[in-house]
Amino acid sequence: MHPIRTTWAVVLSSALAIAPAWAEEAPKQALEAPGPEPLPTPQPAPAPRTGWGVQGLPLVNFNSDEGFGYGARLMVVDSGDGTQRPYRLAFIAQFFQTTNGVGMHRLIMDAPGFLSSPWRLTTDVSLLNDRFSPYYGLGSSAGYEPAFAACEDRGALASNPNACPGNPDFRGLRYYTFEQRSLPSVMLNVRRPLIGPLQVALGYRFRLTTVRTRYNAEDLGQARSSRLMEDAHAGLLPGLNGDSDAPDVFRTAEVTAGLLLDLRDNEPAPVRGMFHELALRGATGVTGSAFSYWGATANLRFYHPVFDDRLVAALRLFVDVMGGDVPFFLLSSFSGVEWREGWGGIGGVYTARGIIKNRLQGQVKALANGELRWKFLSVAPWNQQLDFTLVTFLDAGQAWADLRFLDGGRPRYAGGGGLRIAWQDNFILRLDYGVSPSDGTSGFYLDFNHLF
């Protein structure tokens, strides 16, 4: 599990130091005519964990878009009789907040082998809040001028938020942002194997999303229109008025279905294999949605050792298409079983490192991530395996406002490098730094798990 915007998995590992039990001292006559040395007495395997247990871990991360993230995740786990893997039932509570106003608080239930069936049931009830959610326009033709929302003299904005001394291009500190909150966000997923590595997934997702287009004086808000309000006034964002200070509320409810093929040799850190997903989603009044729309997602991942298992080439290709009456705040999102709401569109820690968060969005989005991973050092202090991996990457993305593909904008791309520190090949610390020559932006990211 990813953190979440940095929801990350609670990983518990234990090391067993096995001390051989040597045979009793040999009698004196045996020393005079030594025979084969007795073998160490084999130690019994540790008993599997059974019954209920409590696990917890703090959540900490940082990225240039959202600031410093902090929180905690608590798991109450039923291991059953010890034969169920990874457990029989788990209840998870998460609190997570960032210094730049992103909050992701969740209550999750996960039941592999639900009611002794081949289905895995997962439910997720969440509060998702993004007080300064970015919006730069639709499609790749959407422009971004940093000077429009930049002001070095923040003190001057307290008396007049519409003017910044020394910056005649200033349009407001919140020109490129709006506030959105989903309460509740409810997700239900069921998943089961079909044949071999092929799996099927079904789901339902309900959101009640509140959008505010203006900020108050405490947030150094502005009186003039933001980028989002300009597009709303132009009729580009169905369902959003943009003229009122009152919040707009959107109700969406969609059903999902997907096929997955998982041939990875190790899910947290694959060396070879692939993971592919094809998913469909749709929303109408019958599903409980106030908007009727559809979507399709293709997520393709490939992993291949270049020379040996220490040098791995990895590739992700992600395409998402939507049509119909799509609420504007969903135009930045992808879909699929492994995708989490709130991870954003093209740009940021989960999609394109070095490109600013949600830089590109639209009804059609295409994303490519390529990585070369070199495991240059492996050590085992105190019998704990630690692997150090250097990564170089290239990320690229393109978006189109709608299915007519009339955008004249260019794709955005970014490159960079990073370090992975893996504990027991499961708990992976990720540090990345990316630069985007196409936009002149950069970003640093401290997170958990591989990007893909």
C-alpha cells in the first residue's frame, strides 16, 4: 500500500537467531577414536501468529508540492489459526495531514478469503481534504505562469491580497488553487483469482465532494477570479458556477470492473515479470450519482533484469479516458484497483516527478514512467537484510481536454534520480529528485515504496 499521499504499508519483520544445539560432550573413548561430528539439532520452525493483535506505525513523508506529512496508522489484525495469509481480517485506522493543507483520514477493513470464499473484500471510508488543490486549466495547452501567483512580500497581502509590490503580473496568491473536500468517500472492492495469475475485480465508489472557489482573508485570498473561476465562467466546467462564495456540492457514485494479470516475482520490489490492468467505470442516476459519465483505464507495467538481478529496467504505461458529464475535479484522476483517490493527476509524487502536482488534466490522460534500478549494496546487520538501490528515471505525460483531441499543447517531461533503501525487501524508503525542462520546475520527494 502506498502512503497515501502517502499512505504506506505497516511492515513488520522479525529476525530469528538460531543457535545450534550441539551434542553432549563425547565420552573419553570416543575422543581416542573420533567418528563423524554430530549434526546440530534442527530447531523447530517458529509458531505462526494466531488470533488478534495490534500493530501501529507513524506516517512521515515530504514532497515539494504538499510539504511535510505526518500521522499514524493503527492496524487491528486477526491472524485466525495462522494459515491465512497475510491475515484473516484487518481493521485499519489512519490519520494523515500535511503542512500544505492535505488531509487523508481513513477507516479500512480488509478481508482476504472473505467468509471462507476466494473473494478478497476491502472497504474504505475516508475524509479527503485538499485546501489548496492545484488547477492550471484543461489539456496540455493550459498555461502556467509562476509570476501570476508569486509574491515575496506576503505581509503586503494582508492589507491588499490583489496586489504584490514588485510584481505587476500578480493575480493572487490563490490564483491556481481551489479547495475541495470529500466527506464521505466510500469505496467497496471485491477481488478474486480466475485462472492462474489472472484476477477479476469489482467495485463501487461514492463521493460527496464540496468545492470552494474563493478563500478568506486568513488564507490571503483574492477578490478577483482564479484560474478555475475563469474556466467556469467560460462554460468549460459543467456544474460549477464560480460566481458565489457559497460552496458547490457534487455527488458522484460509480461502479467499476477490471481484469488484472500479475506475473511479478516480488510485488514490493519486482525484478522480472509484469502487472497489467484493464478497468471500466460508469456513473448514472441508477448508481446514485448526480452526474452521468464513463471511464476506461489501461495500466501496463514491465520489469526485466538487464545484466543480472542487480540491474533492473522498469516501465509503466498508463492511459485513462473519460466521457460524458464528468465533474471537473475528477479530470485529474486515474482509476484502477491500485490507484487511490487523492493521488492526483499528471505531475507530482505518484505520477511525474519534477512536474508540479496536477499540472495536466482532462478527459484523456497518458503517462509513461521509465526507471533503471541498480542495487549497488546489500548488507545484513543484526541479521536484517538492507538493500541500497540507485535509480535514474524519465517521466512524461500528455492530456487532452476532451475526446476531440484538439489541444495544441506539448507533452510535459521530467527526469532525475533517486535512492531506495529496502528492509527485508518489503519496507522500501524512496527518495527522488526530478527536474522538468519543459516547465522549468523541480521537486524533491521522500516517500515509501517504488513508484510502480
